[in-house]
Amino acid sequence: MVECCICSELGKYKCPACERTTCSVTCVKQHKQQFSCSGQLDPTRFIERDDLSSSPIHLRRDASFLTNFKRHVDVSKEDVRTQARSVFKRVGGHHQQQQQFQQNKRLQLDPRVAKLKKVFPEAMVSTKRQNTMVVALPPGMARSGANKSGYDKKQGQYVWTIEWVLYDANKTVKHRFNSNRLRESFTWKQALPPTVVAREFPELTTPHFYLASIVGSGAVALDEDMTIADSLKDQMVLEFPTILVAQSPDDLPADVAPRDGSDGSDDSSSDSSSDSDSDSSDSDSDDSDDSDDAPPEEASSAKPPTLSTNELDVDMDDDLDDIPTADDVPATPAASVLPASVPSPPSA
């Protein structure tokens, strides 16, 4: 009978690393702390030849090590093949997006493209569904590989990949995760996974949804009863939308504080309207200043005098008679008009 190395009870389990005997899970954990044991067999430990041939356990250990090593290599190769297929597949789509961008004149005239080029100068841009502008990252990047958005023929509608960012009352990120293949007909209340929220953020009872901006600070407030398709209309996303979820707007940090409106397609009109308002206000102020300085004019009810045609002719004739002619002007000697300092020419 072998006793437990911790409580001296009847031993049931033998540690493969240190070969000590324990009786329960509590004793197993305690023996790892007491003897600094990892609980895992070291396949590189040297064993004497006599011990190796005395027990078949050592032979099975070596065979198990080789089998696990081969399995690890096979799994790694398969992962590389899978990732390579997704990368090469995305490369072809990337070139197609580039050709579409060059040929799409309507997209080039979109005012949102100029804003995106300031933040993503070399990024390829395409429009999806209800004029949602999607910025495609280079192939091989993590966010590019995580994007599973596309049109589902079976469901007959577009499905989105959504990144959820949950904020707590301390304005810190409580949890961040992705949801794939969410139908565009879902509302935000339906799209938010309740199991993840109940497990990671049970305090979230009345969630508020916000779309993170990719060209500046701030977020766009979303209605929880609005569908994904309607909420993403005329918006800009980086591969797929990033949705901020909080109990109240005050739980969001200052750099992602909610704001109204889209990603700024109407900035030019607002600027021009503000300029016109300022100009009109300036002109109004100038007019008011002039009116304050000048004395008030008295209104006159008398009509201006009118002249007949004969009177006009007489006046014009009289004016013409007063104009002097060339005969009326006396002749003046040339010498009299010369300056006094200029000497007169000598006589012949």
C-alpha cells in the first residue's frame, strides 16, 4: 500500500514527472507547490539502460513522444496551408478592388474618399450595400483575415463581421470580441450576443450602441431598433464595423465620445453656410455701425419739380452761348509765357 505524499492517506494517483503518489485533486495541486513539480513528463530526461529495459512504461513514453511530435508537425503544416489559401484568395480580390476603384468615377468623386486618403493614403476603397464605404487593408493583416463579410446566397442577404467593444463605468474596455455572419436585417439588439454579454459583462442591462469612426475622434450614436443595413448607410468602416457598447454615453472615453451625424460628408456645406452666416453678420454689423454714425434722414413728401421740353431746350441754348470760342480768346505772345529764368534767344 502506497500512502499519499501529502496527507498519508491511501494513494490513488502517481505523478508522471516526480512519481509521487497522491490521493485527490487537492493533494495533487499541493504537491506541485510543495515540490515545485510541473506534473508533466519530461521526454528528454535521461534514463539508464537497465531502467529502460526493466519497465515497458519508458518505451511507451518514447513512442508517445514521437507520435505527439508528428501530430504537432502535421497540424502546423495544415494551418500554414489554410492561411496561405486565404491570403492568396484575398490577393485576387484585392486586385479586383483596385481595378474597380480606378474605373468607378462615381467613387472617385465621393467627398469621403478625400478624407480617407488623409488617414489611409494607399488603401483600396469600395462601396458595399447601401453606399457603405469599406477600406480594405493589405492581405495578410490580422483584421483583413478576420473579415468574413460577404453576400450569402442561401439567406439571400449580406452578412457582416462585427467587432464589439464593451466599456464599463470606469471608461475602460471590459471585453472585445468579433461576431461573424450577422445578417444585415438584424437590429443591434438582436445582433449583440447575449451569452457573451451575460458571461463577460452582466452589469450591462440597457446597452447603448455607437459606431466607431475611422477618420477622426468621436462615434456615431445608433438606434438599437435600427437594422445593421440602415445604420451603416453612407458610413465608413475599416474592413468591418467596430461597435462600441456602453451602459450610458458617459461611460465612453473622451476620444470616442458620441456625436451626431455621419462621417462628415456634409462638412463642406456646413462650412460654406457658416461662412455665409459670418459674412452676413459682418455686413449687418457694418450697416448698423454706419446707421449709428450718420444722422437720420427726414422723409419728404414733396414731389421733385418737373421741367418741360421747351425749358430744357432754352437752358441748353443758353449754356451753349456761354461757352467761349477761339475768336473770343486773345492772342498771347510766346515770349510772355516763358519763365523769367530762361534767356531769350539772340537777335540776328
